Amino acid sequence: MSDGRPRSSRAAGAPPDLARGPSPAPPVAAAPPGALLDGLREVGRAMSAAEDLAACLRRAVEAIPRVLRRPERAWARIHVGAHEAATPGAPEAGRGIEVPLRAGDETLGVLEVGHLDGSGELPAASPAVGDEERAALENEERARLEIVAQQVVLGVRRNRAESELRRRDEQLALAIDGLRGGIWDLRFDPDRPGEMPDRCYLSDSLKRLIGFEPDELPSSRLAWWERVHPEDVPRLDRTAEDHIAGRTELHDVEYRIRHRDGSFRWLHTRGRIRRDEAGRPVRWTGLEWDVTAAREADSARRRSEERLRDLALRDPLTELPNRALAEHRLAEAIAAAAEGSRVGVLFIDLDEFKIINDSLGHRAGDQLLVQVAGRFHTCMRESDFLARFGGDEFLVVLEDLASPEAAVQVAERLQACLVEPFEVAGTAVHQAASIGVAVGGDGRATVEELLRYADVAMYRAKRSTHRSVELFQGSVSAPEIRRLQEENELRAALERGQFELHYQPIVDLERHVVRGAEALVRWRHPQRGLLPPADFIPLAEETGLIVPIGDWVIAEAVRQVCRWRRQGGVDETFELSVNLSARQLEATDFVQRVQRLLTVSGFPPHQLLLELTENVLLRSTVRARDLRDLGVRLAIDDFGTGYASLAYLRQMIVDTLKIDRSFTRDLDTDPTCLRLVRSVFFLAESLDLNVIVEGIERLDQEDMVTRMGGSLVQGFLYSRPLPAEEFLDRGMPCAA
């Protein structure tokens, strides 16, 4: 292995003095034995000094001449890796005798010595000495250099090992500092191996971890453990005893310790005992680090998860369990029902509850729901389970029923607690309810069956003129079965993603561009094919499924327009129009859900147009104004077909009027329709409202609308509602 030093051109075995011929030399003066030993000791001390390698080599090279038989005017050089040290006046490399510095198979460098009198590298004797004696003297000299070389090698290896140890110590210190931790070290008394000693090394960083400077806290196990939280002492003792006894491979535990400021910090300790050949503990070393922040973050995460679970399983208004939790509880009750006992379900629907929302407002309706839930609680057994099933519906799960009549008695008590009026918004309100009762037992009824039977019984009670509580008996009629099947299919469609959106363009006739699009929902039924809204929206309204379906429609439509924008298919002025149902608008947190959707998607609120009928707007003016405050625009759909009122127009709640297709269809044949449409345009112009005319199917209709001043139209003349993937291929630009 080359050491990288330059070499002279002289042959390695030809001393310079022989190459130049004999020259006079002074008599040999051999170094005394004492000087030899002193020189070797000095080299050893130099190479074992706690210094960097370069300094060690400099000190060693100064001591090497003292080892030679003729030390005067001798020189030496050591070359190790990138380091080189030489005595003053040493000639260039390659002019002396070289001794390799070997450690096993590795060559660390080279030791080179020579003499400055020009007589050769190591003139061991005068020219008068015979060849045999000269060879013997040179061998002796080389033997001395071999000893020196080994001392240098040992020193180099020791220095490198210490450097590596220091590097690892620094890395460990950095790692511990990064962990905000420290080290402890405990040595057992050999005479008392099972006893925990008090004397324990505590690193400075460990003491600072709990607020103490190194000299302020003794290196004592007991002093440390006295600061441990009382609740954690038994666990810390137990885990320590288990590890000492050899029952655990590691001592690994978290505990609290009192900081100097009086607060408690969470520490994680991990250590291992080293044992002798007999298995007795000898030394116990470990690492501790601060996990307070991680613990607090984990605690906050758990609280957040619990809150999310609570929100997912509880109704935010009444704080009652919601439908999902009620169905889970019912399943548990059915599974746990003992032989001979029965499980009952009460399905409660508040009668004419919409009148409260329409007359007193949604906040009053919410107050009434909370009060009704409170009343129900006072009339139930502790084992009964009350949940809000959705909207104005409640569900009660009854366990350990002796007979169906016992469930009816509970339902009648709930009816009785509604007799007294409720105080809502300063008004005395009487609220009745229809209750359906279904009872099953011995595992003969499933959750779905009991809920279906209770639902059917509730509708029977609602249709009855003399009973408000109905116990399900017998069988379900064909119309009831059909309705329940359709409801189940509708729920499954929502879960399985069978709904899809088609988009009908809204055209600006003045600029000949597509101003926006109305999103219209369709149901891809697995057996019946693609169904229009008229085939399933009424049932969705009746069952309350219109709320999740409507939420999906708004969210999917917003996502689709955002995709079109990213693709460059529509520009930033493209408007989205979506129909809104009464039950959607009446949902407690609907406005917040819309706000959250707009925030997450980045969709501009002013480019979302929500369409409501006149009747819905009249009943939910407050919620409509809340949407308007978000920046969302509102349109009256099918304007002129409902109960018209100018109040919401005067209050500037709406932005757009949509003229129903029933007026458009007869524009050219019915003068009354023509006058009405002209009046709508005049009214809209006076109030600075937009008008969209629906149902344009012929060019003559378009011409009449244009002559009346209309510019925004929608109808089959321009396009039928199209799937998203076909919408951009119509040929008319979607631009401002």
C-alpha cells in the first residue's frame, strides 16, 4: 500500500555512502542502554498523549533519534495518511532507511530515519568495521526501529479510536440534546447484587431537564425518585423490580417527575442491565428524554378524536345520539336479548312541525326540538335509549320488555308529556306526535325489520283520526312494502354512488356564449336505468334523504366546475346553478356546510347560484339571508307558479328570477302569458334583477324573449342536460 510520499530514484538497497564510494567517518559512539530505554519511553508517551494525531507525531519524531546507536545529527520522519512530522533539517523523503508502519494487513504509513553527516542513512560503524559486524549492527538498528514503529502504530490506532469515540460521544450528545434528554448510570455492589444502590450518575443534561444546574441536584437515585409523581411511583418500582429480576429485556416506562418550578413533566426512560456470568446485575445504564409535548399533543389528538366521534354519533342540536348510534344500540339490544325478553322500538314523528318553522322561524323550531327531547327524557326509564333520528323524528330503544303492551305504555307516557304547551320565542306552542311501536325478541327480528315495522306503524298512526300511538301487528301492505323498498333503494343509491349530474347550459344571447350551467341530478338505477328527478325526488323529500342527496349535488357540482377550470374548459366567470330543497335549507347546519365547501374548494361564492321556489323562500327567509351573507347568489325558480310575494324582492334577498317553462311554452298562443312575462322583465329591470327564461325549444320563442329584452335563456334549443364529459363539446364557447 502506497503512503503517497514522493520517492527518490535511488535503489532501495544501495546506501548513499556506498554509491558515492568510501568516505572518512568518525568512530562510532553507541547510545548507552539507558538512553535507548528513555528514548523508547519518550516515543511511547508522545504517541499516547491525549492530543490530536499531528501533535503526537511531532513529539514522537523528536524522540526517535535517541533510540538510535548514534543519535547525534540523526534525523527522522513519520508519514501517516495526511499527516507528516520530521525533525529539523531532515532531507527530502526517500533519503533514509524506511520502516513501514503496519497494523495487520493495513499499512498506516512509513517511518524514515537517516544521518545528516552525509555518510549514509545509518552509519552504524566506521569504514574499518567488517561487513559481518556492519550487517549485525544494521540489523540491531533496524530491530530498534521496528520497536519504535510498533509504538507509533499503537499510538496511531489509539489516537484514531479515541477520535472515533469523541465523534460518537459528540453525536450521542447531539442526539440526546435533540431528544431533550440525558443519561443515568447505576453500578451495583458485587456483595449486594439484588439491592438497588443509591449512588447514581446523572448527566448534566438530565438534571437540566427538570430545571436544575448540575451542582444543584445530587447524583442520587433516591433524590431523583423523590420527585416522581406519587401516582407513578408504584409503576416505576414494579417495572424496575421486573427488570432487575430478569423478567423484562428492557426497562422501558413513562412517568411524571416534578420540575423545579413545581410543574410535572413526562419523561420516557429506557435502560438495560448488564449482568455477570452468573446473571447477577453489574451495571444499569439508561437514557431519559422529555415527552411532555408529545404526551400533550397525543392527549389533544385523543380529545379531538373523541370530539369527532361524538360529532359523528350525536346530534349537535339536542346532543342526543344520532341515527347511526341508535342503530348500533338497537343491534346490541337485539343480540343481548335474553330468551323470553323482548326489544321494542318507538318511532316518533312530530306532527305539523313545519308550521313552527314557517311561522316562528328555524331558530324557534330548533328550540322546540331541544325542549321536546328534554321532556321525553323525563318520561323514560334509565335503561331506555333516546335518539334523534333526523329532522323532526326521534327514536327510542326499549330493552327487557315483558310484552308489546309494555312498549305501548312507554309510548303513551311520551304522548302525555307533550300535553303541556312549550314556551318558544315568547309563544305558547302545543306540539303533538305520532308514534309507531314495533316489538321483537329471541333474535327473530333484525335492526332493519324493527325500524321498518316501527316506521310503518308511525305512518298508520299519522293517518289515523283517533289514535296517535300504533303498535305494528300483522303484515305490511303492498303499498307500504313498495314505499319501504323504494326508500331502501334510495338509501343504497346514495351509499353506492349511483347518482350522477347532468349539466344544462345557460346561454347569453347577447354575447353568444355559455354564461353558466344548471346541475341536475339523475339516478342510474341498476334495473330501471337512468331516472329523472321526478321519479325519486318526492320520495327523497318525504324520507329526508333529500338532505344528503342535495349536499352531494352541491359538492360534486362545485368539484366539477373546478375541474373544468383547471382543464381550461371554462373561465373564471363561469357560473354554477344548483336547485335547493326546503328540507336542505331547514337543516340546522346547512349554511355552515356550504361555507365549509366553498372555503375548502376555493370556489367563489358569488358564482354559485342556489335556486329556491317561492314557497321555500317565504318559509325560510332567515336562512336564505344567511346564505346571501356568505356571498352566495339566490334565484327564485319557477317564478310565478307559487305564492308570490314582493317582500323578498324588496329586501334584495334574491338576485335572479327564473321564468317557468309553462309560461314560455304558450308565449306565441296565449296573450296573458305574454303580458305576464313582459311584467316580469319590467319588474326585474326596476329592481336590477337578472332574468333567466327556461324552456326555450324553438327559434320563435328565442326571438320573442330577445324582443322583450331578455338575454339569458335555457332550453333544449341549445342543449339537453349533458353528462360532465360531454358538456364542453357542444361547440359554443364558455367564456365571459
